Amino acid sequence: MAVLEEPLKEVMKIKNYVGGEWIGSKGKVTDVKNPALCKTIAKVPLSTRDEVNAAVEAAGDAFPEWRRTPPITRARCLFRLKELLEGHFEEISRIQTMEHGKTIDESRGETRRGIEMVEVATGIPSLMMGYNLEDIATGIDEYLVHQPLGVFGIIPAFNFPFMIPLWFAPFATATGNCVVIKPSPRDPISQVKLAELVEEAGFPPGVWNVVHGGAEAASALLEHQDIKGIAFVGSTRVGKEVYKKCGETGKRAIVQASAKNFLLVMPDADPRRSLPALLSSFYGNAGQRCLAGSNLVIVGEDDAFYKRFVDGFVDASSKLRVGYGLDESIQMGPMQSVDGKERVTKFIERGMEEGAKLRLDGRKPKISGDYPPSCFLNPTVFEDVAPDMEIAKEEIFGPVANVMRAKNLDDAIEKVNRSRYGNAASIFTSSGKYAREFKYRVQAGNVGINIGVAAPMAFFPFGGMKDSFFGVLHGQGRDVIRFFTESKILIQRWF
Amino acid sequence: MEIRTLSAVLSFAEKLEGQGAEFYEDLSNQEKFSENRNFFSDFAKGNRKHKQQVKRAYQESITDAFETGGSFNLEPSDYLVSIAMSGGLGQPAIIKKAIELEEKMGKFYLDAGDQSKSLLADISRTFKLIAKKKSERQNKLRYLYQENKGGLDD
């Protein structure tokens, strides 16, 4: 099957977008590589602290006028952005495949999710409304209004380079705030494209800023006194530091962190319909997602069911076609980086040392097409995984499935709840009783019933518990409107 | 190579509809079908509309969470029809070819609709709607075939 045309024809030299201008950086430059081809497709700067400060200043300058802009006018900017995104849907999707490695279906899905955030944020005149009550005491009325705070920093992860900033930025700007986004330096190109469209949509200069960089730029945002809050998506290790720093500097924080998600298969699950959902969960985005399945728990003591189900899962996993995501026949792309592949490979070795049975070894990948193997892995399946093994406890962030058994639902839920993480969990069953029990007791922020990837839509908050989330209010939905606004109370009486 | 991904399904549907539009446009320009010019040009328009419908359903309902990677197993050769025609073919033979084209396309949409119904309900529904249209078109073509069979060479 033919490879779709690449939208990036030459190596792109990336600039920051600050105060409505495209500005070169004095920082060091690093390569952005297409992981399937191992080819440099862009040069991205690691901006300096001064450059981040300049972006925060530009955002701060834009804030007074932007907050006075009527919400319906702000919403019109977002309507125009939505139309522009629809018009560039395919280009943006293909860029994501080039910079990240995911399949074109996955990239288009990511683009759609991103656009949905913009769509929901266009409803800001209704979403931002406060409430009031007359006569809280005789002749005295009380009002609540939601007001923007100022400048917010957004520090997204590499795994959804286009979508993650959109979990926050449309809502932040719709509510009257200004943003400084620091994309991952591994795959920043779709954020450049997004900023170009933001500019074309007529957002006033300084409302939406993009500063590229690494740890230094992130620290500059975290430490800046004029930043009112941070939205961060990344590992628990870094997330804890971000949360701590936000506490020290008095910032609001949404910190979405690591995960170790369990998928339970009950003996009454429909194998034919469950299997595609499981494959998508474990291997979608090459397992590099915080909602990915990681531990597959087959529930019950029926050995025949267990064998049949696991054999089917292993067989289907082994048949997934791995290669360049712009080839439409490909079902799983490469890891985003060589480092990522090495990390996953070490986990596979660790699993073997711990005594898990390697049913399917993805370390020597079979690749469809003539591509360098540097970032590629094939699906990997471990069996006989014990809950206390490292591979069962720690986030692998790659296409590795750990199969374990549980005697019954109680035993399975106990295994799930023992995890330090609580991002997502799913059950596959045809029993309402099992499903109800599971969703009631399981300690996870996003719960799926016969759903492999329990990804909340834009109008619901993105859940997360325990070491998978730090903060009070979540991204997306009504939570994020609250996050980006202060609740101001007015009590009035007229003599 | 079999079709396994939703993206490949979309591209194949676009290919089929493009081929169909080209076929009917060609017929609408042929002198021997001068009485059926509008009939075939409407069919060509229908193909272009179906192509848009499929693309819209795909782009508006795909999300990163759905089972796009492992749901399909379709063999393209089951749905392809050669539309190359020798100049000497009579009207009934050409209409038979059109019926075959519609049958294969209808089967494609039914099969793709069945295989996409787990979570992609909008896509599945669109495919089934188009399959129904293809079935209606087959009936119209069969009627036309009956009308032409009597007086023309096969």
C-alpha cells in the first residue's frame, strides 16, 4: 500500500511565537527526528530563560485587553480557529505521524480530539457564567462571577504533540487568560502549525505564545512570578517536582502523570468484540499513552477460557503490521525515540529476569517496508506476571502486555487498587453486576466498561487518581473552566 | 494486500467511488446512451456525494481511542470490478457491468460496516446507508437493463 505524501519537504527551522511575532532563539538547537525514518525533519531551539520571560511578559501585556474582550468575541476567535483546523486536518495529522511516529489513523484521531476541545471552548459565554441569589438576607443579593487570572503555562508531554496543549489552551484563552505553551522538544512541529493557525484566526498578539525548549524553559515557567498556574502532562517523577514548585510559588496546578492501567476480562466477556478494543488499548500509539492498557487480568479459574483467550490475544498481537505510520496498511508505528525503545527493551529484559514468561518478543522487530529498526518494536506479551514484579508495577510506556490471572472479581479489583497509579481501568464483561461492582470500587479516574481506552471527551474532565494526578481540578470539561477562573463573590445592598 | 486499518478503508472507498464516477460520466457522454444521459450523470454525482459522506463520517467520528487498527480484514479483490470496456460492447452488456459494479460496492460497504460497528457507530451507519443506496441503484440499473435488452445487442 502506498505511503501518503509527507507534508514536510525540507528541514524546518523552528522559531518561537511570542507577542504575535515569529522570533528566533539564541538557545542551542536540537534535531527533531522522524522516528520511522531516523531522519531529521526540523531543528528546534532550546530557548533561554530570558526568552521564556519575554514570552510571559508579552502574555502579561496582552492580558488586560483580552480579559475585557467580550466572551462572545473571544469565542469567535475560537470558531475561526476551528474552521482553519478543519481545513488543515490532513496536513496536521500527517505532521504528527512524521514527528511522533503514530499511524495516520491515530494522528487523525488526535487531530479530531484537539478540534473537539476548541469546539467545546467556543461555548464559553455559557460555560463561564456565574450564578446569583436574591435576598440572601432581606434586601441583600449575592452574586458569583468567574474571572480570568492572567497568564498560564502549559507544559505538555511528547506522546500527543498536537492534542495535549489543546486540553488547556482553548479553555484558558476562552476564559480571558493568556498562555505560554512549551511543547516537547521531541515533537514540536504540530504546535508550530497550530500557532500559525491561531495567528490566522486573529487572536490578538500575546494571547497565545509558544516557546520551545527543554528543562530550562520549563523551570523558567514554573518559577516565574507572573504565571498564575501550570498545566503539566508527563511522568509522575517530574510531575511531583512540578506540583511542589507550583505550591512553593503559589500557582494553581493540573499535573497529569504516569499510569499503569489494568484491563480485566471476565469469563463472560465477548472475545470477538473485546479483542480489537484490547489491541487498540495495548498497542495504540505504540503503547505510549497514559490511558494504554498495561496489565491484562483474566478473571476466573476456567483454564480452558484462559488459554483460549490468551492464545487469541497473542496470535492477534503477533499479526499487527508494524511500520511507517504514513503507510495506511500499518497498525502500529515506531516508538517516538531511540531512548524510548531502549527503556522498553530494558523492561522486557527485567520481566524475563523476574520470571515472567515471554510469550511474544517484540525486541527484534519485523517491519513492513524498508525502514531502519532504531525506534521500532513489535508487540510483546508476558504471561505468568505477578503483581509485585516491576513490569507489573511500573509504567513501561511501550507496546508490552502483561497477562496475569485473578481468581475472581474481588481478587482482580484488589490487584488494580494495589497499584500506586490510578489513571484508567477497564472491565470486559456482559454482566451488569460485575460492571457495577467494578466501576464502584475501582480506584481509577477513567473507567471503561467494554472500552479499551477510556478517554474522556472534551466536555468531561480527564480523570486521574493517586500517583497519576496531582491537583484538585482536572483538564477539560467544567473542571478546566474552574481551573482557569477565579470565583469572585459580590454581596450587595442598596440604601 | 488486505485492508486492515480504517484509513485504508477510507482510501479504498474513495478509490471505488472515484472509479464509479468516472465510469458513469463516461457512459453519460456516450452517444449510444444519449437517452440516458441524465440517468448516468446523476449516478456519477451520487458517487461523488458518497465519497464526501464517507470522508466526513471518518473525519468527524474518528478519535484516538477507537479501535481503528485491529478491526478490519477486507480483501480488495473481492470488491473490484474492471471497468475497462471494449468499443463493441452493447448497451445491455455495459449495464450488466454497472450492476456488477454496484453489487461489489454495496458488498464492500456492508462488510466494512459490519466490521466497523464495534465502536465506530457513525461510520458503520454511514456505510450501511450508502450500501442501501447502492442496492437502490442496482434496482434502477436492472430496470434499465430489462428495457434495453429487447431491442439491443448484448
